[in-house]
Amino acid sequence: MARHKPTEALLWSIAFPGFGQIINGKYVKGLVFLILEVLINVKAHFNAIIILSFHGEIEKSIALANYDWLMFYPCLYFFSMWDAFKDAGGGKKSYTSIIFVFTAYTVTVGTIYSSTFTLFGQLFGPIWLPILSVIPGIAIGWAIKALLIRFKNKVE
């Protein structure tokens, strides 16, 4: 079971920021993440915009979203995942955090443009565009990680 613990902590943090820290025995840190998640969730109207988005009511979700608070969510979310993964013993390879960092960046940018960005005439809104922004974030993170490792190996 210990062999799977980093992945388990990561998956619990994906489910809810703070849960990964709690299963790692980092109760205070987990509680801080839980409180921050609930605060941002409530202030941003996150659950309501998720429901509206899943029902295809993108314009209503955009109107309801409090972007001043919603902007905090991607960084909290991805940092919580990274922290739980790292505390459980994962992320020992060089530059693993870069993947989480760049995914947080691209999801934040996706959030910024979610009220206006269209693709093939389709407005994705504050849930779907940030979710789709995970894909380039992971790709950019992997590419930068590979470049940094290649550069590090040439320097050594």
C-alpha cells in the first residue's frame, strides 16, 4: 500500500483540496486547504456555476461567477495536489513540480478568458474552458521539464 500512497494522496486532493494532506497525516495543513477551498468556492459561486455549466447554461454561469474569487481556485487546487503528492513521497524526480505549476498557469489563463473565448462559435464558460486548459498545461509542463533536465545534464 505504501507504494501507491503518492498516487492515492494525489487522487484525494483532486477530489477535494486538503483531503490528500489529511490522509498524509498533515491535519493542520489539510484543514487550511479545506477552509480555503470552501471560502473560495462560496465566494466564487463555484458549485452553482458547475451545475449551470453541466446543464449547458454557460451565459448564466458566466453572469453568476465571481471572477475575483474564482481566479484563486486553480492555484489552490494544483498546489494542494502537488503538496499532497510530494508529502506522500512522490515527486522525487527532478522538476516534477513544473507540470503542476504550468497546469495551474494555463487553467488560470483559461479562467481569465472563459467569459469571452469561443472555439468554433462555442462559448465554454468558467468551467469547461479551464478544464480544457489542463491539457496544454500538462503538455507545456512536460516539455519544460524535459528541456530543464536536458539542460541540467549538459551542464553537469
